[in-house]
Amino acid sequence: MKRAIEKCWRESASLIVLAKRNLDALPRNSAYGCNYDILLQTRTHNASFSNSVVFPGGVSEEADADDHWLRLFTSFGYTQRDFEALHRPDAPTNLIFQNNPVRRHVALRICAIRETFEELGLLICSSDHKKNKTAAWSTVRTDIDTGYWQSKISENPSELLNLCEAYNCYPDIWSLHYWSNWLSPATVPKRFDTAFFVTAIEDKITDIKSNSEVVKVEWARPIDILDRNSKGEVQLPPPQGYELNRISHFSDVDKLINFARNITNQGNELIFPIPIRTKDGWVYLLPGDHQYPTNVDYNGKIIKKDKTTIELRDTTKTLHRFEAVGSKRYIVTHNFQPRNHINMGNQIKAVNITVSNKE
């Protein structure tokens, strides 16, 4: 894929943090077979994705790609082979990973860890030498002056490196598994090219110290958030609604993390929604949909169709899209098989997602 367009978005990283549920402490009929929660936050009205429930994350900074990080990792026994394991040479290289994909994978993982700490005080760092480290579960440091370092890193992202040197640790990037890549459509005023990563911690952290951009922090099962979302109790940006929906296909955290670990270096398609203005609403085409263009214009104009949303839903072909008619929003998949990812089957799933359009 060639960058033949002017980039008008910011690169960012987001982290989907999973934690085991204490099923023994719950009523027998309350778990529904799901043994994990996801860490979610609600942003303030003046933050990006205001008043929406999102995963922690934020914009990539130059400090995330500093050469000093490689030297720090090397001091704990990691080698070039460990870095190269983050991206297979034959894997798709989306826009955000171009210009040295391996280094970009390292930097974006550091970004996700830094932003998660800035926003929630959750520091995913390890002091273990590589020979003593297992990749199944991430390590969380709780023995630091969280408020002090949150403030310093928020003012200067390079302070994360100073924190790691002060506490003899490093960002636990190999416990982060690449999950997906979303680029905001051209209809959105603030656009982001975001790499999503998944990680899991064994012990749920409840003492969350969120910053001023976060009004609420919670641990919740995917199915519970989706249920509250369908009732209009919470609002989700499209990537969060979509990812929570497909994550919900796993009820066991060990199987989910093993799946994420197996696909982490294989790459997957950039999810770039292409808006179509219909007679009664909107359709957002996603990769794999039979109407999705072969040559994508990432700054393209809105397509207009003299048909209703339902008239464009041809179930004899492959469908992969969002639909918005009035106040109703749906994820629609039919005959769609994603590359290196979860097959969600045929569904018309109601979601309460934000839709921002400028014609």
C-alpha cells in the first residue's frame, strides 16, 4: 500500500486491557461463561471522543520511538530477533507501520503503555530479564509514585524512559498483541490512525488513578457493555463498538489471549470506513464488503446513492458495514471472512455508536 495522499490524521495507539474475573465471588448464574472483564473509561466532554466509553490510549509522540528504548530492552536480554518477531516480513504493512514496520510496532506499543499510564495510572512494565519472562500475562508495577510520574509524563512523554531507569524496568511490549488498525473516515473532524493492542493481567487493579480527561473508569464484561450500549445507557465510538462485539465471541480469557498472540505478527487489513449517503441514512463500508473499492481514497468525498439503506443490503453478496438510519445503528456482516481474525458470522447487531458526518 502506497502513501500517495496527504496525511490529515494523527497516529495513535489504544490498549484493550483484559483481567480475569473472580468467578468464585459471583453468583453461579451471573458469569454466563465469561471469565474476564475489559478496562474502559468515559472521557470528559472536552476530550477527544467526549462522553464516550473508550479503551485507554492516545497520540503517538517522538519519545515513543527514541533509540534509548532499544538499548534499554537490550540490557534486559532482548535481541534483534525479539523485535523482528513483532512483524512478519510477509505481513500486510498498513500506513501506520510503514517506514520500518518493526520499529513502528515497538514505538506504538510504548505509546499504548505510556498513554494507559497517563490516563489511568496503570503501568505495564516489567523488571524481569527475558530468560525469566513469560508472554502470557503482562506485568503491572504498583510500587511507584503514580501521581508524581503521571504528571511528569503528561508534561513530557520522554519522562517514561526516566521512570523505567529509576525503577529498573522496561515497557512490557511483548505482552501486548497487535489486534487491529482503524483509520477515521474523512467525515470526522478529528481523524486518527490507531493501532489497537490486546493485553491481559491476572489480578484486576481497582485502585485506578485517572487523569482530568477521564470521568469514569470501570471493569466490565464485553457482553454487559454491549447490552448497556444497546439500551442507550453508554455510547461507543465505532471501533470500540465493533471490537467489543467481536471480542465477545470469546468467553475464556486464556483462549482469547492465545488467539491474539497467534495473530499478532501476521497483520490484518486497515479498517477504513467509507461513507455512503443513502436516501434514508448512512452506510459505512468496511474492507471485504462487496461494494468496498479496490483503490481507496483516504480523503475521498462522500458517495451518494439513490437507494435506501436496506436496498443496499444485498444478502446474496459479502457484507461488512455499519448502517445508520435515524437513531438506529447496526453492524452488518454476511458471508464475510476476515484475514487473520475472528469470524463473527452472519449478523445484524444493534449498536449505539457515534456517527459524525460533514457533507
